[in-house]
Amino acid sequence: MTSHAETVHEHHGPPAAHRSSRVDARVLGMLLFIGSEVMLFGSFFTVYFFVRVVNPDAPSEWPPPPYELPVFVAGINTAILVTSSFTMHWALQSIKRGQRAAFLAGMVLTFVMGLAFLLTQVIEYLHVGFNTGDGAFASVFFGLTGLHGAHVAIGLTLLGMVIIRGFRGHFSPEHHHGVELPGIYWHFVDIMWIVVYSTVYLL
Amino acid sequence: MENPFRSEAAAFRFLLITIGAFALIVVASWIDPWLGFAVWLLLTAGAVGVYLHQRGPRAPQEHVEHVGPAEERRVLVVANETVGGKELLSAISERALQLGRVRFLVVCPALNTRLKTWTSDEDAARAAAQRRLDATLARFASVGIEARGEVGDLDPLVAIDDAVRTFHPDEIVISTRPEGRSNWLERGVVAAARERFDVTVTHVVVDLGVQDTR
């Protein structure tokens, strides 16, 4: 046995982020960001429910007349977005197994479906028959769905970067963090849409 | 902080659960709005229950992989006030003799009050833990025991968890005061560590009161 002792003297304050979290620092960063996003969406939902609760027509008639929401088209759009999460998951599993063609196909499909969702939402806005200034319900509808649409646009930017990097030969079974993080974000966007669609369109 | 979303796969699973949960809520709401509310309430309570179960003492046991040379043994020592106790020193010396090539990591959780933790006033607690650690390592070194040490999270289980992830011990030695005087025993730290990790967890009782009167 040898006499030897060493201690960590430099560190002050709480343990480094990657220690107590049991999670990689970059993943933790993305998750904290998503946490703040949940709070942002939470504030919009609070406004939505407030408008709904104080409306004298609710719950017998919702949305209040004369508003009508395209539930079927939005339902198809929801199916497209949910499917894009499956292709995103498939893409990540593929790169983990070293299947580059499947990874790229999954990423491109995810991007195309995300873009289709966004374009459909824009078309829905053009045909919905009311605008942002037409009362509290209209404002909160555009606010909530528009906030989500902005997140889809950010997600598409991230996916676009992954696709470009993927076609340039980046990522491997060992190094795929750049796919994992946009993947988490994309699933978050999808989860939020399920909540928005269920709450605003169906309930 | 223990994060339920550690990867894309976990987020994807959460998405699937969300789809199922909201489908139930929507269908129940179509039948009767109050039924929908009840389903939402039940599912929320269920989700909270599952989360607490997963992060509690009965969390699924984790496999601790052996790293380093096959003949090398790694022992994680977790102690706070009892870190300089004779019983602990004796237990460590015993292992150093018996196991041959052995590496020790001593972790002193920086225990703090709840109020100070909430206000991020942790420097004093960490400094105190560091002083105890320094004294202990010096004592180990004086009897020829090679060890390194670090100050851990204020929650002893999280401190163990952190050390396990970086040190990969083959054995965990937890030192506490005797039953009735040990906060860690009251909180079930030893039992929780045994349930959480699939390595030997040894409990060493150090009676500081007896040592002080000698």
C-alpha cells in the first residue's frame, strides 16, 4: 500500500450540473429549456381556460358562436404530426444501429411531415373565418396555435440542420447527440400539440 | 435532480403515453364532461404516483458495472460526521489488507438545512464537509491507505448515485451513527442503497459518543 491522498479543493457551490442530474449536461440543458417552454404554454392555457370559464355560452356551446373550428382537418394534421414523431424515433434508432440510409430517410420524412403540418395550419388560418382581433376567443386561439406553430418552425430548423449534417456524413452509432436533442424537442412539440388539439378543438 | 426524460427514447415513450391519456380524456369528456374531468384527475394522480414510485427507495435496481482491471476492487465509502470514526477506519484497513489491489473513494455529503438548501446557501456546508474529508484522508494516508475523496450532494442517496456513476464501485460502505441517533438510518439510506444498487452495501456503525469519552 502507498500513502496517497487527494481531494477536490477547487469546487465551490452545488455539484456540477452533470453530476446530480444523472443525465448528460447537454441533454439536461435541452430538458431545462423544455421545462421553461412548458411554463410558457401553461400561461397561454391559463388564458384559454379563463376565457372559456367566463364565457356565458360555455360549456353548452363551445367554441362560442359564430366561431367554428375545422376539427377534421386539424385531426388529419394531428395524425401527420404524430406520425412524424414515429419517423423521428425510427431515424434515431437507425443511426444508433449504423443504418445511415434509414436514418436519412427518417429525418427527411420527419421534416416533410413537419412542413406539411405547418403549411396546413397556415391554410387553416386563411380559411377559419375569423382573425386575431375578433374577440377574446379568436385572440387566444391564434395565440395558442400560433405559439405552437412557431415551435414547429424552430423544430423544422433544427431538423433541417440535422439533415444537412447527415448528408455531409456527420453522426455515427457512437456520436449522435446532434440527432438526440432535436428528437427530444420534436417529441415535446408533438406532445404540446396533442394537448392543444384535445383542449381547443375536441373538448 | 432526477430527470424522467433522459433521452429521445424516454421522450418518445412519454409521447405515446400522452396520446393514450388524452384519447381517454377526450372520449370520457364526450360521454360526460364531469367524467372527462374525473379521468383527467385519475390519470394525473396515477402519473404522479408512478413518478414518485420510480424515484423512491423501491426504484428498479441498477446494475453497477465493474470497470478497470479484473483484479482491482473499488470501494465507495460514504460518511459524514462519522467519517473519522475508528470503526470505519478499521473496516477500511481490513479491506485494504484483504482485497489486495483496492481503490477507495470517500464521499462526504454536504449536509445542510432545508432552508439553506432552498436559498442556495451551501458554501458553509460544503466547506465543513471538505474539512472532515481532508482530516479523514490524512488519517487514512497515515496508516498507508490510498484513497481519494470528494464532497457529495447534500442528499446522501444522490451523493452515492453520483459516485456510483463515475467510480463504479464493487462495494459501498456506509457509515452512520448507531440506531436512534442516526438521521440517515431513520431515512432508510442504507436500505435504499441496498435496493437501488446490485453491489454489496456494508453498514458500519460508528459510536462517536463512546470514542469521545475514551
